Amino acid sequence: MVATPHLLVGAAGALKARSATGGLAIGVLTHLALDAVPHSDYRWGALGGLALAADLAAGTLAVCRLSGRSEVVLAGALGGALPDAVRLAERALGITLTGCVHDTIHTDSRPSAW
């Protein structure tokens, strides 16, 4: 799934949190919920990293603009992106701490082109 929905849904979910820690936790939970929905992910070809960087930049700008500088909302957005960042770091380091949970929740089905 592209990063912007993870960031925005995490931020929106955190609106009900009472602390930045609660917002972060809500963001992580929204990430896992969104990953259970059939979707396509970035392909790591020649432009995959560039597309991800542009997506992260757009999502971050949108959250910063809409957050009203609320630390709780920003923590929710961070939580929305955190599982993928942790998973990428694990793959780069060749370790698997959270991968089993993240990969189990992540749907294997893909939506049709329509």
C-alpha cells in the first residue's frame, strides 16, 4: 500500500488519543488494519524507491498541514508508517523480529486492475 493512506489514517485515528504514546499505538494498529485490505505495494524496480520517496513526502506534507501541530496527531502518522519502516530495516539487517506479525497480517490477495 502506498504510504500516504497509512500516514493519514494513522493521524486521523490518533485524533481520539489522549497522549502521543496512545496516538503512536493507534497509528500502528491502523497500519495493520489497512494491510489486511487487499492492495498493491510498490515494486522495487528502478523507480520504486523514487515513487516511495515522493509518496512519503506528499503524505508527510499533508499530515503536517492538517495536524494543527498536534503532537498526538503527528505521533499517529508516525505510527501509521512505522511497521513498514521497521520491516525495511529488518530486511536490510537480515533479522526478523516483527516480520512474522506484519507478514501474517499483510494480505496476499491483490485487487484486480479494475
